[in-house]
Amino acid sequence: MLAAAIIVFREVLEAALIISVLLAATKGLPRRNVWIGGGAVAGVAGAVVVAAFAGRLAEAFAGSGQELFNAAVLLTAVLMLAWHNIWMSAHARSMVTSLKNVGAGVSAGELPLYFLSVAAGLAVLREGSECVLFLYGIAAGGDNSAAMLGGGGIGLAAGIGVGAVLYQGLLRIPVRLLFRVTGWLILLLAAGMAASAADYLSQAGLLPGYPPLWNTSMILSERSITGQLLHIMVGYQARPTVLDLTFYIATLLSIGSGMWLVAGRERRTALAAS
């Protein structure tokens, strides 16, 4: 029961935190609950399908199918989040104005929320499929099914609860700072996903493997609650390689540069108009 609770909590927590940040980052946009919620539901359905065919997936591509699948999911999510952040950098000013004026629409145009639907769905797909596989492994090991279901329910509730707490905390941030804070959170989320994708590509043999540059497990283990939270939110790794850091920094610089360039152009346009 305890093992099931911990596994489900860890997997649900990652998806819940990502969805909470996406919801906070799109506060005030019409139908954002429908798109992001729909993506999450699709992710759950996809996770069940992936888990059902996990054996065939693992055997594909010379036994590296699961690693390649995980890397593809993560890199696609990175692209979705990158596009969202760059779009927000261009339209954040008008959105802040809209939110301050009740009933006003977003004058700068609507964010194509299907991008965030895909990002939310991919987060749930990856974590959900891993969750199902882990629980299947526990059941195969002879654990009591009732106890496993009870532990899974506890882990599910706890993971969603932590995500809800984060969401409520983000909503307490003043409107003028909300999009900036969530933008940075999404930037760090994307960088962490890119580093994890690099690990999977290395495990699949598509990228070279490197020894860890350092090991901070004795100070802060990734298995601890704090370590898990930092891993999800900022991409913390106790034993990063040069490949992980390269992907992490490259993602930060690429998305950050795009945000800076677009925001600068938006400021110049606003000044010229005034």
C-alpha cells in the first residue's frame, strides 16, 4: 500500500504541478479550462493505451522504444511550452490590462490553447503511463490488490492536492507579476524536460553517455519530497552529466532569447503608438 501511494503521488504530482502552472499562466483566457482539462483527459486515455502496449513499445527500435517514446514526449512538450512563453511575452501587457478591466477581451488576439492542451496531455500521458506500469509491477509481485488500490487513491489525492495548493498560491500573485512569474516557471519546466529527454536519448544510444559532473545526493536526494519538487519545477538533478547541462542551458538560452526579443519588439511598438 505504501509503495503504491508513493509511486502514484510522485507521478501525479509532476503532472499536477505542470497543469497548475499552465492554468495560472492562462488566467483570464476564455475556455482555457476546457482546453487544458481536455488535454489532461486525453492524456489519461493515452496513458492506458501506452501501458497496454508497453511490452511492444519497449521491444521496438532494438529495445529502446520506451526511451525514445519518453524523449519524443518530453521534447514535444518543450516545443509547446516554448511557443507559449514566446507568445505570452508579446501579449502579456494587453492581457494584464484585460484582466484589470472586468469583461474586457484579450485585445491582442487569442492564444491558440490547443498548444497548451497538447502540453497538458503529454504531461499526463508520460506520468500516467509510468504510473500504470509501476502499479502493474507491484501487482505482479503479489501485493494485495485492495491495498494497492487504496495506496494509489491516497497518492492520487495527495498529488492533486499539492498541485491545487500551488495553483492557489500562484493566483495570489498580483496580476502585473503573474505572467512574469509563470513565464519563468514554464521556462524552467521546459529546460528540465529537455535535460530529461537528453538522458533518455543517451539511454537509447542516440547520444553519447557521460559520467556525472558531481553528486549532491547526500545533500539533497532526488528521491526526497524536496528533491522531487525541485526536479519537477526547475529540473534539479543530483548527478547531472555534461549532456544534461548542455540541453538545460541551451533550452534556457533559446526560449529566454525568444522571449526577450519578442518582448522588446512589443515594448517598442507600444512606445511608438503612444
